[in-house]
Amino acid sequence: MTTTTNKPSTGAPGDGPDIADRSLLTGSLPRYFAPALLAGVAAVVAGLLFVSGSFGLPLFAIGTVVAYTVLITLASARVENGRKAKDRLVTTVVYTCFGLAMVPLLSLLWTVLSMGIERLDGYFLSVSMSGVTPTMDAGGVYHAIVGTIAITLFASLISIPIGLMTAIYLVEYGRGRLKKAITFFVDVMTGIPSIVAGLFVVALWMMFFGPGNTNGAAGAVALSVLMIPVVVRSSEEMLQLVPTQLREASYALGVPKWLTIVKVVLPTAIAGITTGIMLAIARVIGETAPLVLTAGSSAVAINWDLFNGQMMSLPVFIYSQVRMGDAINYERAWAAALTLILIVMLLFFVARLVSRFFAPKLGR
Amino acid sequence: MTTTDSSTTPRAPKGKRRIGDVVFGNTARGSGILILAILAGVAAFLIIQSFDALSANTANFLTTTEWDANTDADEEPAFGVAALAFGTVLAAALALVIATPIAVGIALFIAYYAPRRLASLLGYIVDLLAAIPSVVYGLWGIGYLVQELTPFYQWLSDYLGWIPLFAGPISTTGRTMMSAGIVLAVMILPIITAISRDVFLQVPRGHREAALALGATRWEMIRMAVLPFGRPGVIGGAMLGLGRALGETMAVAMILSPALIISPHLLQSGNQTIAAHIALQYPEATGHGVSALIAAGLVLFAITLVVNMAARYVVARRKEFSE
């Protein structure tokens, strides 16, 4: 190590002074240069835009980023060297990419919040659209919330046992070609477009119940086609994290394999599995396309019966309101979107909490 | 693969087969087989139910652009997926072109630029983009974004109008392929980012430190050590994103003002994707209509199946190399 680092200076003494000139500290921009330049550029761009009277947030952001990128690269090329200039250019670009991704996220959340809050109140959440003509300034989403809860619960009731048992098979029992086939096709199943899942149920229902038969159960079956692979994937990952020693200890005490799985493996992994299931629910609760095909898009009244009649749900409510297209419809759509986002975020948040506070204590 | 698994998962002690074990084990295996059956069922039912319309169709299903399927019993339906398939591929390709470079940038940012302590939080924030329901993206697109984008389209068409893609006159409503593509790009950003980030983080520490020790700047380290290693992951992630964009329904159905034509003009209204066409046409479908839509769905299913299987293959190959 030491010999290699010393070699250049001893081997070529003529380079000595040159190296001293280019020591690590000279020829580099000070640490505060980049933030200072950014602030300066932002101020100048804002000033110019105000003077020309065309100030707008997008224009300001674009102007600042472009000007800053050019200036920092030029400054670095002049004071430092070409390679460092390129590095600074890429750094700016990479930061910009991340910023760019935040634009739609923040814009969407802000738009939904500011537009939806106007109409979202106790009345909106507690009445249905029964007897409300599309242009009337009344009505709410109660029937859609009922439908969303009923359909999602039924879909979970189908998907969780199948998904969890499949994950147990893959981790605890599976070997050979069947395991490989299931793993591969679960992956393939994650990629099924949601509308195709809807069409599948349409085709299935057409065969057994005749055409035009739409009800909540059909929607739930369509959703479970989308939900099962997600549950399998996340549960499988969690079961694999359970230490082998726990299983071995249980076997050593003479416990049968199935009891070992039920009493030792599952309780250890339950926090992670719960989190995975909640995230899967959060995924399918916003699905629209399959429900439009299977549960109908014109129900207006409260319907708790999964097997009889059309069933509205929050996402389909948003979609059908937008299709009507009047200002009042958009107001309802925004408020329903805010409701839906709040439910999804709540699921996400609770899922995080579960995985944090109920994670297994493995005695580390 | 199988051998390693059986060595990590210990077998239960041999002895008499307990009834509980038999029942439980078979239930588990049955669930796995049920999944295979469901997937086979999806393909089988789509094929069976589309047969009706396909056999009555008087036009070539693959080369016709019109969709005239809602016919009475005595009329002859004529429909095809040419325009729809073109629109589907165009929208997904557009989304991919916009999203991939940004997603790679974000993945690099989270893996190598962001402060260590913040990295997982930032990754979580990007994942939030995936949590937002597609119908909300559609609402945001049609209710907010298209108005904001119209001046930008005007500018694009004024200065780059000589490229056929950006040719004017632009749609005044903004309900164009370009808008749909941008919203799709936002929707597939998280999945491409997640997979690229995972692969970037798998780059052996030795490779990266060797590059830095030789005096490489951070960018040179990334170009020489990270990107060559991570390329298959990025390609796989992009293809998974492509699969999602191909099948995405609501955002396109709500934003695009559809027409069954094959047009390369992104800033004018027109074109339509298979998924959005199904969602829009289904409530009004009569006669052979439903069956014809199922046939269109079958085409979509086949396209996404091929793309997804190829993507899984690419990602899995990378995994084998890095382990």
C-alpha cells in the first residue's frame, strides 16, 4: 500500500512541484459556493421575471434550474477542471430528476386537497345519490363508500386465504417444477392489466349467469385476481425472513409441521404479513376499470347486497362523475377523490405503524 | 434453486403422517394450483367468449381500424384492433421515453447522492406516487393538468412543429396523446425507480471503491462501475413499467379525446388505447359488442404477457449473476 502511493513521486521526481501546485484544496470551489450560487440565481431570475411581468412558478423554476446548471458547470470548468465540471453537471441533473418527480406528487395532492375540501363535509359523506339528478346541488358518496367497503372486504376474504396459503406452500412445502411454475406465474399475474381482470369476470359471469349480470360479487372476484399475486409476493418475502432455527427448535420438541407453521412461523411473521396485506388492499381499493365492467357504473342507491344489483364504489363514482362533465360533477369528483386518497393514505400509514410496532422481537 | 431451499427449510421429522399435516399441506398446495388455474381460466374464458364475435367479424381483426361491433343479429359486424393497438403502443412508448431517464436519475439520487439517513424516506415518498389510484391521476389530468400544459404545447408546436410528432394545429382542450403519455409516465415512474434503485444498490462495494480510489469523480464512478452493472436492471424495470403503461385504463380513458385513427400527431386529439376503448365502449355494447371487446382484451392480455415475461427474464438473469 505505502509503496504504491509513494511510487509516482519517487519514480518521477520532476512531477513533485506540479503535484504540490495541484494539491487537493486549491483549484476547488468552496463548499458554500453551490448553495450561494443557487440562491443568487433564483433571486436574479425572480427579479427578471417580475420586471418583465411574466412571473409564474413553472417559468421561475425552469429558469433557475437552467441558469444554475450552466453557471455551476462553467464556474467549475474554469476554477476546477473539466472532469469535475462534468461531475457537477450530473449532480445537478440528478437532483433535478428527483425534484421533477416531486412536482406531480405535490401538485396532485395539493389540487385534490384544495378542490376537494370545498365539498367534503358530513353531509357529503352521509347521503347517497338516490333521487339526485346529476346537475342538482346535493347528494353524496355514502353509497359509494358502502360499495367500496363491501367489495374490498369480499375481495380480501377471497384473496387473503388463497394468497397466504400459496405463500406458505412456496416457502414451507414447495419444491421442484410446481414451485417454479407457481413462482413464475404469480409474477406474470402481477402484470395482468386491471381491465383484463374485469373482462375475465365478465366472460365468466356471462357463461354462468347470462349477459348483463352485474353485481358487487363480480367486482370482488375481479379485484381478487389483482390482489392475490400481491398478497403471495409480500407474504412469501415475510415468511422467508423467519429464522430457520425457530422451525428447528419446534421440530425438536416434537411439534408437527403444520402446527409449527401455525403456531411458530406465522406469529413470527404476522406483522410483516399484515403490512403486506394492507398495502395490497390499498392497491385494489382504488381500482376502477374492473369495477366499471363488473359492478356497474350507474348505481345511485345504498346497496349492501353483494349478490344483487349494481354497486357503486368510490373510484367508479369519480369516473362516472367526470364522464358527466358539469361543474357540479367535478366538485363531487374532487371531494370523492379526496375521500379516496385519505382512505389509501390511512391504510399506508397504519401499515407502516404495524410493521414498526408489531415487528417480531427476535431477541437480538 | 430447489436444492438451496430444501437445505434452508428443514424437513419435519419422518414418522407417521399426521392427519393435520396432510390436510394443511394439501390445502397449501391446492391454493398454489388454484392460482395456476385462475391464470389459465383468464386466458381460456377470454378466448371462449371472444370466439363468438371473431367468427362473425367480416373484417380482418388485426388490420382494420374501425370498430363496428354493436350490431343487431341480422347485420354483420366489422371491427379490428389496428388503431387501438397502435394507440396502446404509442401511449406506452411515450410514457416510457419520458419516464425512464427521470427514473434512472431518481434511482441514482436515492442510491448515491441523497444523504444516507434520508435515502429510505425519499424512496418511500417516491413510492407514494404508486399508491395514488389511477382514477385520481385521471381526474387530476383532466381537471387540472391539461389546462396547465396547453401553453407548453403551443410553444412546442410553434418551435418544433416541423417534427410530425409535434405538428399543429394543437388541440385547444389539451386532451391529447401527449397529456395521456405524461400522466402515464408519472404513474410508471415509481416501478422503474424501485427496480433500478435495487440494482444500483447491489453494485459490489469493491467496484465502486476501486473507481473512487483511482481518483474517479462520483459521476465517473457511476459511469464506470454502477451503470454497466445496473443496465439489465434498468432495462427490466423499464419493461415492467411498459407492461403497466400498456394496461393502464382510467388515466387514458379520462384524459384522451379518442378517435379510431392511426395518427402520429401527439398534440392533436385522436388515437385510442385498447384498455380505454374497452372501458368507454363496454357500457354501450350491444349485440356482438361485449364479445368483440373481450377479443380486444385478449390482444392486450397477450401483449402485456409477452412484455412482462421478457422483463421478468431480464431481471432474473441479473439476479443470478449478482448472487
